[in-house]
Amino acid sequence: MRLRVTPLRSAGRPLERRDALAAPGVVGELLVHYATDPRTGRPVKQALLVDAAHALRRELLAPLHGPELLSAAQLGLVLRGTELAPGGVEYVQEWWCRWPDP
């Protein structure tokens, strides 16, 4: 599904609402699937935003692990999960997903 995605947190801290609304977001294909967690070897649900035009489906944002639907409305939806930062630190992240501009 082609969407514009705006991360709503930075290092686990919520962005100011005005900053999130002003952010251009990243347009790509939203994929949700199960993958093997390299740390535990267990299956984990993962949301990815990828460049579908790229042959290897290059990731445009860090994957969202264990995504849950927080809200859905006419103007979009919000997913919440965790993202892994360098050094293995895990932070809460939320994605505001909406249709891209034509």
C-alpha cells in the first residue's frame, strides 16, 4: 500500500504536534509481515516502508517491530511499535500513515 509516513517520535520521545504536522513524511510502500527476530530467533510482526521502485526494496525508515494499530480515521492511521537504534537500544516509535499527495 503506497502511503506517506511521518515518524511521530525521536529516540522514543514524542515530537511536538506542530513539528509532526509540518514534517513532509516519506512516501513508500507499507508492508507488514512476520520476520525472525535476530536477537531471539522468534517470529515478530514487522512494518516496513520500502521503495518499491528499487529492485531490492530499499528500506526508507527503520523497521517498526510489533506494530499495533492505535487509531484509524478518514485522514489516515497511526501505528505504534518499537524501532532498534544503533547499539541495540529499542525505542517506542509511532508512524502517522496517510495517502500521499497526488
